[in-house]
Amino acid sequence: MAVCKGARILHINFAMPSDLDTLNQRFYLSRSVADWYATKAFIFPEEQAFLALHGVEAVDGKNVLDIGIGAGRTTRFLQPRAARYIGVDYSPNMIAAAASHHPEATLHVRDARDLSAYKDGEFDTVMFSFNGIDCLSYEGRLAAMKEIQRVLKPGGWFIFSSHNRDQKTPGPFAVCNLSFSKHPLRMLAHLLRYLKGIVNRWKTKSLAYAGQGHEMRHDSSNIFAAPICYITKAAQRDQLAVLGLEMISIFDRAGKATSVAEFDQTSSWILYVCRKGGVTERA
Ligand SMILES: C[S@@+](CC[C@H](N)C(=O)[O-])C[C@H]1O[C@@H](n2cnc3c(N)ncnc32)[C@H](O)[C@@H]1O
């Protein structure tokens, strides 16, 4: 989600506006986006912080479902520790890219909103990393979370990140969206991408809205192709609670353990660590 902050992909969407879910999915169906993700081998500080605090309990020797794996960035660090690992993504190009790097892994094309291939309580842990869940409409997000709650064992772990509504983000006209190059063709590509962001935002602006504690907001991660979800920590806690998922720990982009009470305008997204039914309340 942010989806891909700083992504330098020339993904041009000439189609007319459609619904938010379709536009976001179309972005990830693209081969060039999958190729961009295939170059990513990092682990975020907040993911490291999660593994340091909860990895032994939540990942080691566990039955793990990894949703929205993209080209398999998280497969690299979860699969070797899990007893059973399944990675899924709704983009066949993403799954193909992940399979080429992890031929030994069990990887499937699946949508988080329909996990009917899995039984109730089948997994100890479900991960949906790098704000993948923010690509869904609000209704889609709730449907995915319901499915995740269903496939988790009682006490099972759900780890995901989501954009921070309290952080301001630049609009499509902001100069920071325009990269510069001395190479004329590269500069032309940067300029086209910048202009595409402006056009995309204009075409899909009716899909953006501000709700209670959350917002569907355009940003540069998908070249303003469709708005994605930004949510406050408090609204996220409440949304999870309704679904029977309790927030256990939360981490900012620096990997610092934080809390719902701590107002944060700097972290672009927050990593949430939750448990089905909950065990202890620290958030
Ligand atoms: C920002 S990318 C992150 C990819 C990967 N997790 C990483 O960290 O590099 C979000 C991923 O979530 C996937 N995704 C988004 N919504 C999904 C859904 N409803 N079901 C399955 N995958 C989804 C996208 O296809 C994309 O690969």
C-alpha cells in the first residue's frame, strides 16, 4: 500500500474511473508493478520490532497465512521460521514473481475477502503486510478482517500495517512527486508520471471521502489511481474490537512501540499486532 512509497513505476492507467476496489486491484495486476516489488528484499524496522517482541510466540513453529505477499518480500523472513507457511495474493503476476524467488513455498492466488479455501481456526498467525489491506474499500476491509478472524485459532495473531490518518500527505500537484533527471528521456518519463498522477486524481476524486476516524485518500503510492484507506489508531482499535480482534502492540515506522494515546503526525503508517479474543491490552 502505501502501497509502494517511493515506487518509481511508470504505471499509466488510461481507463475511465471504475470502483475503488477494481482500480486498486488493477494497479497490482500489472506486470511492471510486480517486477518493481520483485526487487524488494528489505524488512521494515516495525516488522523487525514485531519479530523481536513476538516472533517466538507468533511465528516460530507456527501455522502462518501471509496475505498480500506481493513478490514474496515477507516470505523471505516468515517461511524459514514457520512450521507451515502459505502465501497468497490476488494478483497472479505477484504470485508468479514470488514463486520464481521461492519455488519451494506454497503460494496461491486468493483474495483476502474470500478465504473459503481455509477452515475456521486453521492458522495461528495471519499477516497482511505493507498496508495491503488499505487497497480495499472500507466494506472490503471489513470483509477481509472478518475472514481473517474466522481462519485464526482462538488467541491467534493478526499482524498488519495501515496508513496513519494523522499524517498529512502531498497532493498530486506537489513538486515532491516529480523526480528530476539530467537524462532527457528519463526526465520525460518522470514528467509523464507526474502528469498522470494529476489526471488520475482528477478522474477518481469522487471515490475519496472522509469518514469517522478514517479517510479514503489519494496518494502517490499508486500514482493517485484510486484512494486508499488512512485510519487513526483509535479508529483501528475500535474496528478490530468489533470483529473480536484485540490490539496487543503497535509500532511506528521507526520500529518504536507506541500507543493509541500517542498522537503521531510523522509515521506514514502503523504496524498493528492483534490477537483473536485478545490476551493482554498494551495498546
Ligand atoms: C503494497 S503491496 C505489498 C506487497 C508485499 N506484502 C510487500 O510487502 O512487499 C500490497 C499487496 O497486497 C495485495 N493485495 C491487496 N489487496 C488484496 C486482497 N484483497 N487480497 C489479496 N491480496 C491483496 C496486492 O496485490 C499487493 O501485492
